[in-house]
Amino acid sequence: MRVSFRAGAFLLTVIVTGLVARQISARGQAAAPQAPASAPAAASPASQTPPKTVTEQTYPQEQIARGETAFQQNCAFCHGRDAGGGETGPDLTRSPLVAEDVRGDKIGPVVHGGRIDKGMPSFTLSDQDLAAIVAFIHDQKTKADSEQGGRQHVTPDDLETGNAAAGKAFFEGEGKCTSCHSAAGDLAGVGNRFQGLALLQRMLYPGGRGTGPTATATVTLASGQSFSGKVAYRDEFTIALRDAGGKYHSWPTDSVKFTVTDPMQAHVDLLGKYTDEQMHNVYAYLETLK
């Protein structure tokens, strides 16, 4: 599939989701782990049935709404805004502890006591706020359990299906990655700085989340007047930029001539060439760069 990468961060989400979904749905067909025949690969968390709620519970909508607010303030930075997992905290909708919890009897002690060994601090919350957070978590689990496929988030285990040696060969050969990057230079320690989906996103399009060099453009009007600056927005209908003074300019693409210089273009080009196997092999190689 040839990908036209025109909308930066938005398409990154679509591309990453699509590539990962294809790998997950294949469950080891195109990107199977390199393992001996006698040692079958472990099942992806995506294919495992979430733990069933032991005691069904319902909560008033106003309590759930209050819990959502309290959850965003205290928990979302680790567990995600929907309790489905974040960069450092697990997916609570798939937690055995949540499945066994009855109105906070198991969640409450963890919230108040923390899990320091796992990086979770203790929280001092009123009984009312804790009860509301419990209501929100259970409501999110109920919603997650009702969704077909049970797929909520991409975990590192979902992505760890590649062959690092093959990834290194692609990185240094066909992928031509060493023309810009060095394992001992700019990528040294990248496997420590990023894990899971965050590492895959950085690999596929480093500038897609505003973390890399910005594309620049020169737009020439029919009158001959030209404008140059950083690309502020671009799709098949519109090209927009901010000039050196910070002023925003926008034009329909069919009424002007323009050139775009994108330092990330090599990554964009690779998006249309990667197979699932190559993508996960390179990911596995980057994980080794500690």
C-alpha cells in the first residue's frame, strides 16, 4: 500500500493503528516471532480474553461523571484518560484486580497504599472521591467488555514480534537508515528513552508529534509574489505556513505553486515500502539500542 502522508500527526495515528492492527489480526502470520518449532510464541494480549467481572455492579451516572473528573486529575497521566492504559500505567479494564473488585474493596487499598515497587505513588483521597473513581473504572471496564474483539490498546508485547538481527540488516542496508542515523550517535539509548507504541511512532515518523524538524514551504502566487515559512497545515486542498514573523497564511492548493522541504521525507517514503515484518524487525533492533 502506497501511503500519501499529507496531514502529519493525524495520519500518523491512522498509519500506526493500521499497521499494528494488521500485525495483531495476523497474530503471527506475516510477522511471526523467530522461535523454534517446539517453542510456540506467546499469545498477544490482544488475543486474550479480558478477565470477567466477578460481581456485576452499576453506579449512578452523576457518580461516574464525578469519578471521571477525579480520575483525570489523579490517574489519567499513567492509566490513560479512559483507564485503558498509558505510557507507564497498565490497562485497568483488563486488570484482574479490577475484575475482582467490589465497590472499591480491592482498588481502594492500592490507591491509598500505592505500589512503590511498580512506580505507583499513594494517594490521599476522600471516601467520596475514591468511590467516584471506582465507579468510573468499573463503568469503563463494562464498556470495554462490550466492545467486539476486546481490543483497547497496543501494549509492548503486541509489538515484540520482530527479529533484531534482520532489523539491523534492513537498517544498514535496504532501509538506508544509516544515511541519516547512527546506532552509536543520535540513536544511542533510544531503546531506553522510548518503549512500546511511543518507540514505533518515533521510528515511523519522528516529526509527527511536533518532536522533530519542521517542514518548510515556499508558496508562489499567480502574481509572482512568494511567501516562505514553516508549514502550519497541509492536505490535498490547502497549504498553510507561518512566516518568519509568525503570521499565518493559507491558500487553496489549486490556486498557487508551492514546494515543501521536509527533513522527515525519508521516513514518509519508507511508510509506503515497509512490510509488517520489516517494520517489526526494525522496531526489535531499535529496542536493543540501550
